[in-house]
Amino acid sequence: MRTTPLAAACLSLSALLSCLSNAAFGETRHSLDYQNQSAWKGVLDQAQSPIDIVTSHAQPALDNEPREIALRHLDADGTAEDNGHAVQFNTHATEATIRGRYFRMTQFHMHAPSEHTIDGKHFPLEGHFVFKAQDGRLAVIGVMYEEGDANRGIQEILDDLPTASAKPKTATLDVHSMLPEHLGYHHYLGSLTTPPLTQNVEWYVLRQPVSLSHGQLAVLRRHYKQNNRAIQPLHGRPVIEFGG
Ligand SMILES: [Zn+2]
């Protein structure tokens, strides 16, 4: 019998109580020990994320199927939170058509340093835009951030994070400012990068990085100075490139 994601996350009594209270919101929130990743519970198979993207090994996307990513409703109402392992913004406003299929955004969160590497190189920050289709399929758009100009959307999330005593309040997030101009990507099939590490997640790691300021990065690192899962073996999976 398969363990449900909620049950997998609720392995101790204290975690169970926390999970039950959070289950009402459809979320499982628990702290993760990034210094002891081998102890994580979840799927441990051959199609895991993140990976090192070796650009010279990527295959061009076939032109006999839809290839583009198109995003709509980029002023997204939602709530910011620190979920115990990442700074996150929850919204269902933004929609995507990804390779011809319809998805709706569920949340955006950040990892420092980046989880994926490009030709062996980490970026200081990676954002994950998590999308879900009606049939439950997950697609994550990964964006690499590098130090430069301040990023308006990331600042909005930082400004909207509730303090310990305050409840989250609804805010509008400028999703557009957190995306690059070109939505060219590297695509492969992988997994969630936190337990339950569920597989068959479609990954689209955008090729063009976006900037955030040194100060914004420092604030994020005060929440999590290292919340990236280790690079996982590719095991022969194809990596497909498009545009950018
Ligand atoms: Zn993530």
C-alpha cells in the first residue's frame, strides 16, 4: 500500500498534531534537516530532482508538439509564509499553458543556493513556481536568480511575511517581475525535492536568470542559509531544451 504524502509527513506525534492542524489548509508543514538528507522519508527511486543540467547533452524539443510556456494572470492574490523549510507565497490566481496543457499555480517558494545546477554551477537562489493540472499532474517552473538589481516580486513576498504573532494577510504578488523575459527552458521528468519526493513531476528550469539584490538575498538567507537538496543522479533521463 502506498503511503499518502500527508501520512509520510506525520511520522511523530508532534508532527502529527502540526500536520492535522495544517491539513485543513491542504498543506503539510514540517521542518526539514538539510544537513541529514539521507534520513528523509519518501520515494527513493531513479527519477529524482534536482539534477545537474549539462547543457551540451540537452536534446532540442521536437517541433511536432507544442513547446511554449505561456503564463496568464501575473498579478496574483495570495498569502506569504515561512513554511518551515522555505519562504513561500500561496496563490491559485496564475494560470499556465505548458506544452499545450492547462495548469494552475499553487505556490511559489525559494531555495538558497539553487537546487539545480547548470553545467555544475549553483546560482545563489532558485525559485520554484509549482503548477497543478486538473488530473493532479505537477509541473514546476524553476527560475535561477543572480545578484544584481532588486527584484520587486521577491521584495513583496518579504514585506508580506507575517510576524510570529500576526496572521497571514492577502497580498498581491507581481509574478511577472520574478520571471525572465524569455521562457526558454531545460525540461526533464523528476520529483519533488522535499519529502515525500513524489516522482513524475515535470520540471522546466528556465534558461535566462533573473536578478535580486545582495540585501534581498541576505534577508532570505536569514530564514534559510542552506535549503537545497543534493544533486541526484540522472540515470539516463533525457533533458530537453527549448528556446531562450
Ligand atoms: Zn522547491
